[in-house]
Amino acid sequence: MSANVLGDSVESTLILPRLDYEASYNAYIRELDDEERYPFPLDFQHSDFAALLRRLEDYATGTNRQMGSSRLRRTGSYRAASWSASQT
């Protein structure tokens, strides 16, 4: 997410994950090492980055969910959504 500050107002832009961020993402995960990772998707398998992006998109759209998986509750609009997870 990026933010621009102008006077007393702040404008934020959500930058969605995409393939050209793979090297940066992997460097960040290596930097975290054994630290706890927030939010939880940072713990997802990422060796196949394209598959990780598909999984994140599936979470965003609510598609390809398997029985017994975490329930996701979306607030806000589709592209600027915030998510919370609860166990089934």
C-alpha cells in the first residue's frame, strides 16, 4: 500500500500482488526468516509464485474453496477488501 499526504488528508492506494513483484516478495520472506508473519498469507507456500497469486485471487473472490477451509468474511469493495479469517 502506498500513501500520499497532502496537508491533513491521506490518500492510499492498494497495490495488488503480481508476478513482477516475485523477487521482492521472496527477498522479504527471506528477511523475515523465522519471525512471525502477518498477515497470515505470508505463510503460504510461495516457491511457485504464480500459484500463490492464483491462491490469493481465489481468497479475494471466494472461489475454489474446499470444505473445511477457513471462512473468510470480506468487508469493503472487491479490490480494496480487508479480510478476516475464522475457523470452521
